[in-house]
Amino acid sequence: MYSKVYSAAIQGIAMEIVAVETDVSDGLPSFEMVGLLNSEVKEARERVRSAIKNTGYLLPPKRITVNLSPADIRKEGSSFDLPIAVSILTSLGLVNKKNGGDDKILIAGELSLSGEILPMNGVLPMVLAAREKGIRKFIVPKINAKEGAVVDDVEIYGMSSLRDVISFMNGSEYEKEPYVDFYTMYDNGEEKDGELDFSDISGQESVKRAAKIAVAGMHHMLLIGTPGSGKSMIAKRIPGILPKPDMEECMEITKIHSIAGELKGTSIKLKRPFRSPHHSVTDKALIGGGTNPKPGEITLAHRGVLFLDELAEFRRETIDSLRQPLETGEVIINRLNGTYVFPAAIMLVAATNPCKCGYYPDRNRCSCSEVQVKNYLGKISGPILDRIDISVITPTVMVDDLSKKTGETSEEIRVAIEKVRKIQEDRFFEEKFRFNSEIPPAKLDVYCKMTDKAKNVMNRAYKAYGLSVRSYHKLIRVARTIADLDDAYYIEEKHIAEALGYRTELF
């Protein structure tokens, strides 16, 4: 007897609908599974067998063949356990699919040996992908039901055990998960988790100003300074000045974190991510990869901030792997079975000491030779530095400044940033890009109009500092953001001068 149910396979950050087919026939007793399966899916055979037995059913001594189609898509993970079990029980006539609606139901979830349904990753993108294919009913783990319930015009049934699923499929009434009104959640405000405030920082006004400019235009920023000068302290306060993501961005962020298994029971992410991997992170963990590629830290930071503390301690190869993502806003991974594109529209914030001991050029405290200093900072290649818009030195705070609370609060900074973001939104409403940092070279003359004096300063700087073309363009983009903060239409001489002040040479 033949049966078919539907499930889904993760492909990068996308979902592919998978048909779980089962044929039960006479012959030597066997349980075979095919369809380009990895080891986790192959192990489902034993989990499913035990779960069915402990639910009160016995598999007959027949030939059971399970096929996960299409066969050219690699299947990974344990979320196929439940659809495999349901498909087998349907083939045996133990499930009649009265609630299946002509196979238009998608099932996913991991099974324990007792028949309990365990949590899974990727419920939200699965529901979105299946809805586009005309599927409107879903059986998912109970703990993941709220995640799928943010999608309208679908029915989400959160189940706790295989027994519940069998009962539901055979016609018993179960309440569907109530619709989670995403728009109401969005309007009610964003997540709060005890954000740190810029007003807590004593001194460092120039660095705080640089952070404000960087966030306003989504410019990449590098902080250089001795240990204890406040680099990490400033970086960790940046989440408090990030504008609230719009609804489209919230959905993007949630889909990515759903696939990565980082929603932790929440239905939607209402806050921009802030990721801070350790300097021992591998290339794949940072960029993404694997046989069936998974998103890395840079993708998990999409629409938010990636903070790399102690940048010079990272492997050079790891740092250089950021070249393409910083330039294009996406990660492209090629495999034999296809090309995977991961979004990586991030603001990079990096921090580094000027040398191994951290105190160069203070020769009273630094014992590093010039060669050692050069080798240490040499891990940060020229092409990477060329992609960083703002570089600033965090000076040592004087003792007289420690008791002073000066400068703007995070909320005041955020209000100013949101005003600049609105200017950019109106300016680029017909463009594919969104921020000043993304203005292509061909459009700089259109959106970055300068006064004659500003042009002269830029021309002199280009010759005096030996700037690359990319650096020249980045200076103009930073100046554009500074002008926006001043609510100025034209980029003026003072805006260029301030932008030049945020170019600190490492060597």
C-alpha cells in the first residue's frame, strides 16, 4: 500500500518542499530509506520504529520502503521523523488522514523513542515556503507553534506526541494555534534586554560621535586603542542606538534565526541582532558553510551589527573572508549541488590593540619592536582596511573625566539617527540601496553634491594621502552622513574635514 505526506528540507536559508512517500508490500521484512539522506535522517529509522512501538502499534513483518523526494536535494536533520512515521502508519491503514485535506498538510518534527515530539529549527521559513505552494495546514512541535502562527491564512497545529498526531489525522478535534498578530506585536514596541547607555561613558566624545555617524549611515567602523580605553564599552552600547527594524526586516531576521535554532520560544524578532564571536571562530562559523551550508555569524548579524573584538587576534584568512560580504552585503557559497546565497547586510564594528602588548606607541609601557607591531597589525590586510569607512583612536580616559557624565544619552542619539535614516529613506526610495554607505560610485554625483570648497579639500586629500578610489568614495559617503546629521543638502568643507579625521592609518 502506498501513501504520501509532505515535509520540508532546509537549503541554506530557503526551504524546499519534500514528499515523504511510503510503500508497504509483501516480501522479506525490511525497512529501507532512500532519497539522498545524511546520517541523521538515516538514523530516523530506529527512532521511528521505537516511537511507533511505544505509541501502541507494531510494524508488521513486511517490506517497507520510504522515499524522500526529490532525490537530488540533500536531506539533513531530525525533523523528518514525524512525517516518516505518519506516512508509514498511513500505508498500514492506521491513519486515514480525515484531517489531511487531500494531502495538503505539511508535517515536521523530531521524535523521541517514547513518541514525544521534540522541537525543530526553521518552522517560520517552512510555513512561508509551503504557503506559496498552496499548503495551508501544518503539524509542528508544540513548542514551535507560535513561530509559525505569525503567518496569516494558515492553520498551525502544535502537537506534543505521535499519539496526538494520529488522533488528529483520524478526525479528532484539536484547536489550532491562535494567530499571532505580527502587526500588533510590532506596534506595541520592541524587545528590551537591559541595554547599556552611552551617557554612562565618561569622556570619549569624539569616539561616541564617530559611532553616531557610523550607525546613521551604516558605515563600518574600526576602534583602535590601548586595553581599557573603552573600545568594547562603546561597541556594546551601539545596540541601544540602532533604529527599530521595520516589519520586513523583522521577518528577515526571524527567518534566519529560526533556521539557526536561536528563536528560543519567541515568535518574532523585534530587535536588530548584535553578534560578537570570539577571535578563535573558524571561517565557516563566521561566514557560513558545510556540506549543506548553514548561516554563519555574519548572516546571523544581518540587519544588525557584527562586533569583532581584538580584530588582530583573528586568523588573517578569517578576516580576509569578510572581503566579499562587506562589499556586496551577501555571502555566496558554491557547492556541487548548487549555489547558496546568504544575506549579510551588516554594520561591522571592529576593535583592536595597536600591538601585541597593547600600548604602542607609548615606549614607557610598550616593549614591542617595530617589526612586531607591523606583523601584529599586518593580519588586518589593506583590502579589509579599505572597506572600513571610519577608523578612530580611543584615547586613554583621564582621571578627571571619570566622575563626569557628559554627552548625549542613547535615546537622544537614537532619535538623531532615526531622523537621518528617514532622510536616506526618502532620498533613495526609488533605488535598490538604502543607506549612504551603499551609494554606488556612479550615483555619488547625484546624491553627494559638494560645494566648490569641499571639492577642493577632497582633491587635495586624494593627492596628499594617496587614497585608493574605494577610499575616496567612502570618504564622500561618510561626509554625506555627517551633512545629513547637520540637515545640510550640500556636503560642505567642514563635513569633508570631519570625515578625513576618521581615517586613522595603522602603519
